[in-house]
Amino acid sequence: MTSTSTPPGLARFNALEEAAAFAALHEACASTAWANRLLAARPYASAEDLYTASDAAMAELTAEDLAEAMAGHPPIGRPKPGDPTSAREQSGMAGASDELKAEMLELNLAYQEKFGHVFLICATGRTGEQMRDAVKERIGNTPEQEREIVRTELGKINRIRLARLVEEDA
């Protein structure tokens, strides 16, 4: 395979019927506006083009679009039952002590009460302690500061999920 050819996973994504491509994107991010922007820009010549389009779409999301995207994410420490994606992404909490899990539950609730949405962080590769420290630090933010941090964290999550989508061999 030459470096100019489209990776098989990306070629498969480019070739999907619109409804199937939308479903794949919506699974990566629950924002309809984000998914529609990425769908409209198909086909992608490279995975990097897809990631760049994702970042651009994320930057344009309204507060309502961000809220829709966040609604698709379970609280840290409580991945959706039967959802291998959230379980994999939150694996740093899997081995956490009961004490840390209880502390995260309390912090999640305090954060949600203040901001009106789940605490969102790109959990991939982070330990339970790192996630706890992040929520403790971020709970002092203004809603405006937090919305921009959430936008950045969602962008990171979307890139990881898109990479998984386009790098699959089958």
C-alpha cells in the first residue's frame, strides 16, 4: 500500500450509504450538527482530513449542540452497561478503590448541579486519580470557561473514536 492510498477503514466509511455513515458518526459523537457537517464533507482523502473536519465542526458547535453531544456521555466511573466504548475509555476507573469511586460520584453530582451536565473529560489513558483531580480543579471554573474546556475534551474524544472507526480492518 502506498502512502497516497486511502486506508481501508476510511475508504469503507467514505463508501457507506448516508444513513449508515450518519449512524457511525452519531455513535462517535451525539451532536447531530457535528455529524451532519462531517457527512457533508465526504469523501475524505485521508484520516487527517477527517480529523481536521471534525475539529472545525467542533469549533462551530453552539451551546445547544454541545449539550446534545454531552448527553451521549455517561458520568465518569459509571460507563453505560453493555457499552464497550465507554467502558474502554473509562478503564482508568475500573480498578479504582471504592473510596475513589464514591468520591467521583460525589464530585460528578456537584459538578452536574453547578453546570447542568456531566463532567466530561477525555478519559482515555487517565487514571481514576487524574480524573478526580481534574473535576476538583474544573468545578471552580465559570460556565463559559467550562464550555470551552468541554469543547476541547469532546474534540479529543471524537478524534480517538474516529481513528477507531477509520482504522478498523474489517
